[in-house]
Amino acid sequence: MIRYSLFAVVFALLIYTFLQLDRAAIIDAIAFMNAETMILLVLIQFASFQLMAVQWGRILGSKGAKAHWNLVCILFMSAFTEGVTPSVKFGGELTKGALIKEAFKMPVKTVVAYVTMQKLISIAGIFPFLGAAIWIWRPANLHISMFIVIFGLILFVLLLLRWKHATFKRILTGITGREWLVQLVIAALIWTLFPLKGYLLAHSFGLDLSFPAMLAIVFMPYLAAMIPVTPGGIGTFEATMTAVLIGFGTEAEAALMFTLVFRFITFWLGVLTGGVITAVELSIGRSIPFKKRSSAG
């Protein structure tokens, strides 16, 4: 009974999410694109989830195709929760932790330690991009950009060194320097795909925007969307991206079309996919078990 009630709630949220889309405007904007570019952008978006699953697989020490695809499903379901909760990604992280706990049969403290570590790695990967975005948007703020990058890296190191949780320390001691480097490279690659999608989309729209400019165009809205005003930063992201595009000389109509398509590919596509996966998992009552190795690798 509980399972069917949850399914009804998820299905209702999925319908609600679909209704929030400005479908007519998105369809009109997509009409200006060629099919090859649209397919490429969708593939890159799904590749982002694949990379995140690889990152999580290495953190958790899981092996095999089944484990990988189960992690992909967990990430999509987390994206769905993030899209319907105004909580600066907390809703998505909570869902992710709960699903990993169930799949691996882990204690809550261990799951919290893993989620915290992955988030620290992700934050360490984005700080250089945020610093570059602020500098490109306002070159006079170079000192602020450098401060953000240096502060972020120092904070990352201090948190790792000063974390007093015994479980967290045990996990850290099992990770080699090479693995830390691999994790940071994966995080940087995931974040690099974000402006790459924007650059390819701009090219498809015929917008004369460089890749460095795209760093500011995609990461400034990302910063704005972190403010927990609406679920998933809906509205905040779009308004900020449109304003930044106009600031780079893009006409208002073209800026709005770009924003709608970019947001659909990088956010709504994952939310809708996660909603469908969540509804399917609840409807068939299937668990997501897979094996875990004894140490991270």
C-alpha cells in the first residue's frame, strides 16, 4: 500500500514537473537547431551522468556493469528529487544517500561520510571554474576570482585534514594519492562538459560566443540557482543566464531561446528521466542491490 502511495506521489510530481515546462517556447527554440546538434547535446548530458556514476563507483568501490547502471539510476532519481525540492541540492543528496544505503546495506554514518567526500571532491572541481567565470564576467574582479579559487582549495584541504568523524577518517586512509588525482580529474571533466554543451548550443544558434565567455554564461546562473528560492533554482537560473547572455551582446530573444533549450537539456531532461525511473522502480517494487568491494579503488 505504501509503495503504491509513493508511486502516486511521484507520478503526480512528474506531471507537475512536466506542466512547469514552457513547452511551446522550448519547441520553438529547438526548431532553430539541427537534429545532429540536439542529439549530440542529449548524448553529452547522459555522458555526464555516466561520468558521475564512474566517480561514485570508484568512491564506493563497486565493480561491474550492473553496479554502474544501478548508480546511474540512483543519480537520475536524485536529480528528480532535486528538481522538485527548493533545498540547494539537499533533497537530491538525501535521496542519493538513502538509495545508496539501501543498495549497499551501509550504516547511516558510512553513507554520510561517502556523500560528504563526493561533495567535497565536486566542490573542489568547480571552484576554478567559478573563479574563471567571475573574472571573465567582470575582468576588474580578478582579485575576487583568485580569492575564490584559493579559498576553495584551502577549504577543501582543511576539511579533509580536520574532519574528526572516525568513519570519514577510515575512508580517507584507504584512498591513495593517485585515486585523489583521478577523482579530481573526473570532477573537472564533469564540470567541463557544462560549458561545452553551452558552446555547442551557441554555435547551433549562430551566436558568436567564445568558450571562455561560456564559462561565465553557464556558471554565473549556476551560482544564482544555489539560492534556495524555488525548486531546482527554477526561474533564478533562467533569468540570470538570459541577463548574462545579453551582457555579452546577445539579442534578448536569442538569449531567451538559448536559455530555454540549455536549461531543458542540462536540467529538465535529467529531472524527467529521473521521475520516470523512480515511477518504474516504485511500480515494480524492484530493489537495486549490488556487491561492494572491501576497499575503494
